[in-house]
Amino acid sequence: MDGLGDKPILDLDGRTPLEAARTPHFDELATRGACGIMDVVEPGMPVGSDIAHLLIFGYTREDYPGRGPLEALGVGMELQPGDVALRGNLANIDQGMNIIDRRAGRRIPEAGEIITILNNMVEESGGIEGVKVEFRHSTEQRVACVLRGPGISHCISDTNPNRDYVPVAECKPLDDSPEARKTARVINNLTKKIYESLKDNPINKQRKAKGQPQVNCILTHGAGMIQSVPSFQEKFHVRAACVTGNGVIRGVCRYLGINVMPCPGATGTINTDLEAKIETLLQSLQKVDIGILHIKATDSSGHDNKPFQKKEFLENIDSIVGHGLVSGVDWEDTCAVITADHSTPCENADHSGDPVPVLIVGKNIIHDEVRSLGERSCAGGYLGRISSHSLMNMILNRLGRQKKFGA
Ligand code: ZN
Ligand code: ZN
């Protein structure tokens, strides 16, 4: 559960949303299992969902390719070694390149059309300095962008200053290499070409007539280059599948060769189809060794500082996913882990460096005195305080797939 961990909230009588939520199924699993708390990177260090999932899946910080490549993979783009991928925001700027709205109003139903116009524009101009550019729409104002061509680098700065009413930031090389200088030139050139090709487009005339912000710029950030990492199967000799409605987690899975199960109702929002998700997960277990179910909206409720929404959503998760686990799993040969990628306390409205609860349940596990899934209750469990890099070891050990170290 993304961003599950939280802090005591006054309006919940000093309990966290997870502690305040009625979760009989998770509590039953806690009673049968072993609990603990987990630091995803190290104590006190907040972390993004993308790298957090890589770490939980047993990879290291060095395996992180940057946000851009994961976003591009998440929207289904193919990446080749040497490609530079970035995240982009459709935005509204004035003719002096000052940002009026860095998200162009967020609601952009014409985004797909706009992306087609831009892709055609770059293709017809034969690329920029021999570099091909391809965009793809993700959600709302978000796009992914892939640069392909000789002599390019991901060591470039963002053009998105993350504020309105300031100029579009110039893309600068972050090292002295000719590759970084060239890539920065390509991005700056591209930014101008995008403005020129969109400023008088009929789509923008229609948006203007409706009082909506113009869409005439793409602000970039998170440049990265794909690197070759061993797939999940090569690394751990187990097959895995994932059910998620979230683009970045889909990207992480594609990066690691983890099969993302089709599940149309999975939206990554509070309205996600939890029944379809648990059903898809349980089906996947017939074909793979490890099934992963990712639920996003616990994190979004934290970002929005909505503790009651987080609590109610957790009750929903318990009654559908928790119930599905308790009653739909063959516990003779299955082990389940319930945890989070980081804490997103409502009070912070962002990720924090607090540890997350972790619960492992399965046949013959040494269970402890913990009777409920919660930040404080789990801290008193048998697992103690673990680090995310131990998690895959513990899972493989449970599955009897862990290789012996030494003779
Ligand atoms: Zn997250
Ligand atoms: Zn988050």
C-alpha cells in the first residue's frame, strides 16, 4: 500500500489512519504472522515511490535509472541503450517564455492530439541535430519524452522550475561533456519549436474561446538513461507479476521484466476496482511464484492531507483485498507480505523518512504477540526493525529459494 505509514492525528484521537481503521482481516493476518517495521532506504530518509519499489524488489540505488525512463516505460514506450528519457508537463507560457500555468490547467482532453502534432513536427523537421524526439501522453498534463540519436547524455538540467510566473528554465549541461552540451541545446531548441508549432493551433484558439489555458510548451525534468540491470527472474530465479494502476510502478515493473497483469479497473485512484485487483492477483499466482499488488490512493490521501479518507480507504482495502487474502489463498503453500514503499503522513502532505509497518504471514511462521496491523503495534513484533534490502531475502527464504551463503 503506497505511502501507508502515517503519524498520530488529533482528529483520530491520536491514532494514525491505519490504527483508527477497522481492519479485521489484516488484524487476523497480523495475529497469524510476524510483524515489524521497515526502513526503505535508511532511518529518517524520505524516498520517492519509484526508487522505493526498486529497493523493496531487492535492487540497489545504483540500479535507479532516473524518473524519466521509468515514466516512459510506464506509458509503454520502448527504450534502447543510449536513449535519454524525460518527464514533461504540458504548460502555458507567454511569448516572452514566461510560465503562466505550468500544468496548463491539468485538464487537457486534447493532449493526445497535441502530442501527435508535436511528434509529426519533429519528424518532418528530421529531428534536431540528428536527434529523434518522441512524445507520449501519460495522464492529465503529464507526458514522457524520449530522445534517440548519437552523442547525447542525461546529464542535463530541468526546464521546469516548478513555479509559475517565472521564465522557462534554460536547459544546461550538468557536466563538461560535448554530449551534455549537445543534449541541452536540443532541449532548448525543442522548447522553442514546440511554442512555434502550437501557439496559433486551432486547438488553442478553441481553448481560448472556452477560457481555458493555452497549451504551448512542454516543461521537462527527470532526465535519465536506461541501464542494463538483470531482470527480476534472472536475479532471483522466480517469476513475478504485478497488478497496478499506476504508471510509474508499471514502468518499474517493465524495467525489471516483471509482467504487469492487465486489469482494466485498476486506476491508481480512490475509485480503483479493488475486487478486480485482488481477483487478478489471485489468478496470477497460478502462473508465477510472486504476485505483487500495488495500491496507490493511500499515498494520494496522505498528499492531500485527508486522514479520514485514508482511514476509510484502508477499511475498503481490508474488506475487499484483506478478505480476498484471508479466504482466497491456499495458506498451505503461500506466504504473504503486507507493507508499504514509504510513509506519507497527512500532516506532512508528502513522503517522510518514517519506517513503514511490515507483516509476513504463512505456514509455520514464528508468530508474535502483535494482533493488529499498525505503525506502533508492528514495532513490537518478532521481525523487529528491518531494512528493505532484507525483504527479498526473507521472502526467498520463506519460499525455500534462497541460496546458502558459504558451505
Ligand atoms: Zn509511493
Ligand atoms: Zn507519494
